Amino acid sequence: MNKILLWLMLSFWFIDLAYAVTLEEQFTNKQYEQFLPAARADAAKGNVDALFLLGKANHLGLGVPVDLAQAKTLYEQAREKGSARASHNLGSIALDEGLKDDAIKLYEEALSRGLKFPTLYNLAKAYNVSQETLNGFDPWDAKKIADSIIQSGDYYAEAYTLKPEDKGYDLVSRQYLRAYLVVNNAHALLKEHFDLAALRKKAATWLQMGMDKNDATSWTNYGALQLEDKNYPEAKAALQKGAAQNVGVAYLHLGEMAESGKGQPVNKDEAIEFYEKATQLGVEEARPKAQYLLNEQLEYTSDVAKLEQGVNRLNTLKKPDDYDFSDSPFSPQSRLASIKAWNALMEKQKQAAKPLPDLPLILNACELDLDQHYGSHYNLGWNTAWRLVAYPQTGEPEMLNVEGLISKKGCAFNEHLPPMARTFLEQGVVLLLQFPNHTLPLYWQKDSKTVTLKLMPIGSPSPNF
């Protein structure tokens, strides 16, 4: 009789197991028409797997509409019966809702119930600290933040040790490196809570696993570690290995080293090239750095070829939604246009060069007072100093030793111009009036008794760049 009873009990156990497997298979194979009624019937009897699977169906909208409230209810019922998977999925819902502490408790419960995967990875994610937080945390929170990042790294390390996966070492090393950077830059009082050397060794050990496989990210992060420790030759060598495999952050760090002269002479040309490459590879932090250095480099050059190349590079770096500063008078784009226009005017004057009429050459440039045409536009007025200059070629002007003050009538007048002024004009050289803040071009005109120098129209090209 006892043997018969034992056989019956075992039979029911095997039937229940087979049924549960069948239920799981139906769910996995998306046989929801068969799965749902069977699962509901079994859940009503308190079957833990049915409760969990129905919760998952409502959680993910598989066979039924998404219903998080119902999913939580079913998961909780399964959790009360010891379901590790239910604890895990409740943790995922909590994490999605921003309830990080609740998520960690639920994940740790799932882990204690024997569900290592994917619980270890999700615990690591839950303990992770976002880069946004790292970019602006209160310095006195450094210990809390470092502890959290280290815990994240420890969970990643445990997961990788149990189940080595491709590039899993990268997740581990990244967290230990981030924690090291936080602690190394923390207040001395907070540093006392950590074994900094041990933390660095952890980071270096896991980075080495990746470098042994010539992993580009590992080389880059090892370069960042050496950069933090001011070991510049080692940092540069490692970053170059990352850059050779098109890691944008490696180019960013190389650009910063070249710009600031860390381990090498300052080389801003090289820095710009590195920042441009980093930007091309998606590192947005590098874009404004490249733009700033390019603008700085172009600020004082009047070399058209350099300006053209620089403007093209700036245009490549410009995002569609960036504010357009190209119309600013001192932007490289405006300066390039001004220089080209000025060069064109100089060339046009040379092409039109001819002997002047045999009449006295005088200067009589008027409308220069504040309430007059040129004066109001250029903010000039009575008593403003001027001098006559010539531009035989691009570059610095030649002084003609003719100068004066704007008269009460608003004129710059001189009837005793030196012979060199006539010579320059007959050669097609542009003469200009140079004021403290502006240099305005002149043209000559034959009058009845003189050849008179007058101002070209407002907006005419000039060397005001």
C-alpha cells in the first residue's frame, strides 16, 4: 500500500513538472491562445510558474495588453511563493520607475534565491552612476558615488568570472577606472575611506585583460588612467593604440594633451586635428574645442588660403542648429570675404592704372562730421585725426606724411600732396584715409582745375580686417 501511495505521489510530481514545462514552452513559443487559459487556471490554484508567466505577459504585453498594475500583482503573488524570477522582474519595474533603492533590494533578493543571470548584470546597472551625475555631483558625495560605482564593478566582475563573455572585462574595468578617478580627485578626508592603490590595481588588472586582446576601448581607458597619474609617455602610447582603432575619446584625450602641452610641446595645430577626428567619431565634447582653437588660429591671419581652409573646417564642424556667427564683422567668414573684396579692389585699381591729368592733385574728402553721410556711419566728426596712407600691396600701409584733423565743415583737406601720392595713383595703388578706428579708400576725380581725391561709397572694400 505504501509503495502504491509513493508511486502515485511521484506520478503527480512528474505530471506537474511536465505541465509547467509545457506552460513555459507555450509562452516561449508565443502560443498565447493555448497558454493564457491554461496559465490562468493554474494561477488560480497558486502555481508559482503560472503566476510569474502571467505577470510577464502583462508586463511585456505578450498575448495581452500591457498592464503594469496587473503584472505587479501577479509578480508579487509569485514572489511570495519564492519565485526568484518574480523578484528580479519586480526589480526591473522599480528601476524603470526610478526607484533605484527598491530595485536593488529586489535584485538582491533574486540573487539570494539563486538567480544569478541576468541579476548580476542588472545589479551592476542599478548601482551604476550616470555620467551626467558624475559631471556635476557635490564633492562631499564622492564617497557615496565611488562606493556605488565600485559595487557596480564588483557585480560585473562576478558575472564575468562565472560566465566570461566577449568584452565583459570592459564593463568591469570601466567601473573601477571611474571610481578611481572620483576618489583620486576627492577631498583628502574622503580619500581616507579607500585603498586608492588597490582600486587602481583593480582597474589596471581588468584593463590589461582587454589590452591583451588589443581591445581599443581598454587601450583608451588605460591611457586615461595614465593621464590621470601624469604618466604622459605611457598615456600617449596607449591612447594612440585606441585612436588607431577609431576610438573618438582617444582622439579627444590626445587633443587635450597637444593643446595643453602634457608630455610634449604645445601643438595647437595637432590638437585641432585630433579634436576634429574625435568629433567625426561622435564625441560632441570635442566639437567646441576644435571650433575655439580654429577661430583663435584664424583671428589674426590675413592669408586667404589659410582662411579658406579654416572656414571650410569650421563649416564642417558646424551643426545645423548652431547659432550662425558668420555674419559677425570679426568672424573668419566675414574677414575672408573682406580680404577677398579688398584684394579684388587692389587688383582692379592696378588694371585700371593710367597717367593722371596734368593738374594739381589735392585731397578734399568731405561729409565726415557726425551729422553727415560718412561721419554718422563711421562715428567720425570734427577734430578726428586722419592721415593719408597707400597700400602698394597687401600687408602694412606706407605712410605719405600727410595728416590732419577733420574740419568744422566735415572735410579732410590738403592741397599740397607729395609727388609720391601721384606716383602711387598712376601705378594703380589705392590711397586711403586712416582714422583711429577705420581706414576708408579714396578715388581720384578730374575737376576743372584739379585732380581731387574723394571718398569711395560707404561699404567699399577696405583693409579693416
